[in-house]
Amino acid sequence: MWVLAATHHLMLVIFLTDSCCDTVTKIQSYEGYSVSISCTYESQYQNNLKYICRGNRPSTCLQQALVTSENKQNGRFRLDDGNILRIFTVTIGSLVQSDSGSYLCGVQRNSDLDVFSAVQLEVQGESSKKLCTLCIFHFMIIFFCLLQLKISDSYWIQPYR
């Protein structure tokens, strides 16, 4: 965030860091599929508000939350909190390529700054999904043929004597 203050001949520019998270979890999926984003938190925050937002700006994340633990469903977004495991899961249904990008999982702390974890989601198009499905299909055909050959051929592998 840039803060700009100007008086007659003096201009002061201060750069305030508005980022978080040393590590980023990368997730890939395909258009039309659903994806689940798992966000962990510490036990002392079990009853605190959980949320997710787009982007990577902690200062505005709660105000721009897509879904929260109080508002569990919002269109294609759903938040489920597994209190015992200290993980909340955000599911995004019917993915489109424009869902690709940065997300922040947030846990509200009443007396301090919220706690965040970062996620990078990549949604690949329909053509990528077809290619992957085709590869799996070919692998299954090859495996099935080898299995049939083994069953029908009594001398599939003979031990050396």
C-alpha cells in the first residue's frame, strides 16, 4: 500500500508492506471440476472466525472474504470447519479459468493481526483435461491388454532353472 503526503515543496512517500506468508501452497485443477483448499490453524483459534479471500493483501482480506465460517455458503464457495483436526476447508465448485490466482486463508484474532496462509490456484482449460483423460485411458488399455496376455499365456514369466 502506498501512502502519499504532500505539502508545498516536501513530498513524503512511504511503502508499507501488505503481504504475508513465507510459503505458498500451489493447487492445480481443471475447468468444471471442484477443488478443496485446506487451511490449518492453531488450537487456540478453534472458535475464531475463518475466511478466504482472493488476492494477497491481508489488510483487506476480511472485508473482501468470499466465504466465512459464519456465512458458510456463497455461490460456488463453501467453507467447512473441522474443529477437531484444526483444518478448515474451502470448496470451490464448477471451476472456471478466471478462478486461477492467489487466495489467502485467514483466521481472525481478536487482539492481534489475523493469521494467514497463501494458496496459488491454477485452473487449466478443457483441452488440458481431455489430454490427461486420454493418457489415463491409454494407460488403462495397455494395462488391460497386459493383464489379458498374462491370463491367457501360461508361460508369461518362467523362473530360470
